[in-house]
Amino acid sequence: MTSRSYWTAVWCGFLVLTIGLGVRQSFGIFLKPVSAELHVGRELFSFGTALSMLLMGAAGPLAGQLCDKFGSARTIAGGGLLYVLGMIATATMHDGFMLVMGNLLVGIGLSAASFGPVLSVILRVAPPAKAALAVGICSAGGSFGQFFIVPLAAVLQNYFGDWRPTMWALTGVAVLIIFLAAGLNDSQQIAANRKAGGGQQTTGAALSEAFAQRSYILLLVGYFVCGFHVAFVGAHLPAYISDKGIGLSLLGVNLSPAELGGWAIGMVGLFNIAGAILWSSMGGKYKRKNLLTLLYLLRSLVFLGFVLVPLSAASVLVFAAALGFLWLGTVPLTTSLVGYIFGPVHLTMLNGIVFFGHQVGSFFGSWGGGRVYDLQGNYDLMWWISIALGLVSALLHWPIVEERLARPVSAVPQPA
């Protein structure tokens, strides 16, 4: 792939993340109507969402290994197919079993059609001087999906008055992932890296090497917090706003509490478009581990402000904008940091393992929110946990050693 054509991968990756993550983030819109129709508490829906996220992470290393070995295009297309099958199962469900099964398939499919595989393609095909910007633009696709698809789902839900037609519409959009994967072909780059000597390192050796580094473990554990924050807010902020009855009436525009919840998630996505690009670009100039420390610290301050300020439509939108700026800036910084330390040959697999830490956090953020609500009737405890975890993650990232791993002459070539 030439220096000109790498933009094909950037924009195809942008759209894959827009659809895959945007559709997934819209599931929070369905929490209340689905729970009511199935006559279950919020915990079951939250558990299904949490299981999806956990499986997405658990399957991530395997998806990464398949990408590193056979190329990303076929792996991402296969993930897109599983994703669509999961959406069909969800759209046709009539009981808790189908709810969980649909989420299971979506999670496994998304493991191959999410940040790790997609951004690893960009790191391989983009020229070193353009990699930071390319990764930032591509990762912003997930944010654009929140901005565009989540509010669209809320509008469709309000228009149809039924969640099933909305779910079918989202299923149709998800089919595009399968075709967009063709633009994420990195087979030539993988072959070149292995020919240059990186292929001498086995998968087992790469794993042993990574887990022997304290910095890799700190990245894995710290990423847990990002997943917790993203899953809790994405799954429960719309319901939280609806519970509080906070709507918006401004300049003739009236939004119900349910609609405001969808637009709040969309606002997070809108501001993260700029945030993802900016944080990623700064990662090309400053130490990424220091930027990650700052980012998590700022998240805790934003959560604290939201808890302490009286709740209103204005405070919701300001919170969404501020959190959006910090939302997924962690992704390009963490992904590129793994690539910088360990090199490109086993990049997708190693990022898949780190992302598993993220998804374990997502499991507890999503399921924990439903569990706490069913036990206490509110989300107060979850907000304070989010504040505390942000501070912990900031402390974990500070001691990371941001240096390329020294290897013998036959070692894996390092990206710039």
C-alpha cells in the first residue's frame, strides 16, 4: 500500500468503527423498553451488554493473532458477519436467553471489527511521519458513530414507538462492515515485517516478553478503568437522565428526557472526534504515558463536577462535552504505545490482550451499573466509583517506561 493509498485504509477503518461502535453504543437507548417488555430488571439487560463487552475483550487476542497471521481484511469481515448475526438475534428476541445470545455474538464479532485490529492496520500501512494523525482520524470514527448513530437511534425509537424496527434499521447499517473490511488489507506489510526478521519470534515468545515488562501490565490494568467509564456512561447515562426527568426546551426545540439521553451520548461522540485527533497528535510529540496520566486525572475531575453540580439539561450537555473530549483519546495513545514498545509483528495480538483489560472494565461498568441500580434504586455509588478509578488509573500510568524494547540483531523491526 503506497503512501497515498493508506488513506483508503484510514477512511474504511473510520467507517468500520463508526458503524461497529456507534451501533453498539446505541444499546443504552433500548435498556428501559426491552427490560419492560421482557418483564425483567435492568440487571439482565446490563448483564447481556456486559457479557458482550467481556467476550469482545476475551476474543480480542485470538482475533489479533488471526490478523497478524492471515491479514486483517478477512478477519474483520468475519467479525462483521458475526456482528450482524448477533443483531438479528437481538432484533427477534422474546426472552432473556435470546437477549444474552445476541449480545454474545455481537461481542465476539466486534472483537475483530474494533479498535485493536483496525488501528493496527493503520499503524502498519501509514508512513511513520503520518501515523499519529492517521490513527487519530481513524479512531475518531468510533466517536462519530456515537454522535451520528446513537441520536439517530433515539429519533427512530421515538418515531416508531417500538424498539424492534429501530434495531432492524441498525442491523441493516451493520452489514456494511463486511464490505468495508476490503479496504483494510495489510497482508503485504505483515509479510514484509516477517521477512525482515520479525517472524522469528513465536507467539509464545512474544507473550512471554510482553508479560515480563511491568509497563505492559500497567497498561493492561490501567485500561480497565477506561472500559469501566465508557461502558457505565454509554449504557446507563440515558436511563439516568430519563429517571431524573431532565428534558430540554430551547429555541422551540423540545427534547424528552429519553431523547436528551441519546443526544448526550451523541455529544460525547461529537467532542471526542476532536479529542481523539488531538490526543493522538500530541502522542507524536509528548510521552504517551504522561498524556494518559493527565487524561485519566481530568476524567475524575469531570465526573466529580457532574456529581456536585445541580443536575439540569445544561449540566448534562456540559458533562457530555467535557467527557467526550476525554472519551476515547486513551485508545490511540495506548494502541500506539504498545506498538512503539514491542514493534509491529505481534502488534494486534498484544493490543488485543491489553484491550481485554479494557473490556473486563466494561463488563463491571455495564453490569455493575444495573446491579447497583436494582439494589439501591439509583446510580450514586457508580459515579463515586468512577471518580476513584480515574485517580487510580492516573497513578498506574505514571511509572510506565516509554522506551523501545531492546532486542538482539534478529529482532522485530520497530515502527517510528
